Amino acid sequence: MQVIQILLLIILLAFRAVRCIDNAGNSNTTSNYSISLSISSSSGGGSSGGSGGGGGGGSSSGTTSTSSDTSSSDSFSSPSSSGPTIDSVLRSRVLNSVDTSELSTTDFSEGNIEVVSVGEDNKVTKSSSSLVSEVLSSTDSSSAKDILERILKSSALKGELITTSSSLRSFSITAKDTGKSVDRTEVTIDVSTIENVSDVFVVEIIPKDVASNVSELSFTDLKPVIIEEDPIFSWNLTSLSPSEGASFRYFIKKKVDTLSWTSVAGGNSYREEGSSSGFPVALYFLIAAGILFIILIIYHFWHRHNS
């Protein structure tokens, strides 16, 4: 009876070891290329055409940092007669996009320069093959077509792992000493994911009715790679996780009321792997030792029975 109990115990331990191996194997997955798109609805004017700028890939290389302060940190103070005034952090960002020659003054002090918010818009969007195809058919840019076609051919759109939240805020900037004023629109792109993603890229395709050339934009934070001058540009990140998103900003040198263009985000999805695939060496040894132990017990009782 004791022998049977020992054998049952060994079989139970071996069964539990095999189940642990199966669970470990199921939790480890190979890297699966997955791209998710975030596309806002397009309006008249379509996408920018192909004037053939800096060409190529659609993603930058080696860029891993993002802007540290997000739009959620920007707060409004009490409203003025022409609209709500702006806090110091946002004010500084806006003024960094303005050249002194535009206002004909070198005095950018708070007492001389008035910055007022005059409008905002925002969208939260996810990927779909039909929307990507729509954007692909609406652009004449060969570089943009290359990027979108690669996305459509990938297994990207099934996961919908990445969400892109785009927002814009328009400002009027006035110099009191000269009476001159200019408009600026800040665009913020917040990128988040539900799984770990590597080699993340974010591509912006600006329609010509918003900006006909990259010179009409100002990048005060992380500089993108310019794909085409009219304008198409991209940022790149080495990785993105559910616990840590990324934010990108740029300014348009005029007042824009609504978001009507494309934001594309994608990358490689993966899961953190614990151990290597297959049976670990320690479990091989454990199973082999158990089998040997069973053989020794059987031999021992067989030898006693025959002696």
C-alpha cells in the first residue's frame, strides 16, 4: 500500500510539473507585428499633395523622448474681456512659436504680450481598414501612399492596440507696444496602448487648406522627421507601454478651428517573456529523477519478491 501511495504521489508531482510547463508556454508569445491607426474624419481639401520633400521611410530613427508636460497640466486663469488668459507654462510654449519680427517687438514680457485662447477642438479615434483605405485614396503623396500601403498589408488592424487622442487650441497673441497680433494653433497628440509596443511611429499628414508647407508649422518640443515639405512628418519611439504613453506637440502659424486631418500611430506588439520556450533544464532533471526513482522502487520490490 505504501508503494502505491508513493507512486501516486510521484505521478501527481509529475502531472503538476507538466501543467506548469504548459502554462509557461502559453504565456510566452513571439513578437507579432501589429499596427493600430488613429484617423480623424477628413474634410474638404483632402490630404497634402506630393511636392516631394525629404522622402523615405515614414518614421524617424533613434528618437526615444517625448515632451514631459501634457496639455492636462495647462490651466486657465480668470477670463479677460477677449477670452480666457493662459497660465505661464502654456504661455511660454505659445510664445516660443512666435518670432519677434512677427510682432515687431523684442519685449515679450507678460506686461507687453497678451496671449488669449480663442478656440479648441479634440478627437479620440482608433484604427480601421476602411478609414486607412479612404485616406490612401485621398492623398497624392507617393511617400504617404508607401506608408499607408505598408500598414494595410500588415496584420496591424486586427488588434486596435493604439489609441490616438488629438486636440487643438487656438490663441491670439498681441503686442501692446506695437499693436500687432498673430494667431497660433497648438496641436497635441497623446498616444496610448493596451499592450507593450516597440518601434512606435506617429505620422501626421496635414491637408493643404491647413498648411501648404512645413514652414507654416513650428516645432517647439520634439522635432519630427520631415517626410515631405507640404507637410508630412513623423516621430518615432523605441517602445510604448500601457502604463506610460507619449505626447507630441506642434504649432500651426494661424487659427485653425477644427481637426480635419490624419494621425497615424503604429508599431510592433509584444509581451514580456518570462522564461525561454520549451522545457527548462531544471524540469527535465526533475522528471528524469522521478522516473528513475520509480524504476528503483519497482526493482527493489521485485528483487525482494524473488529473493
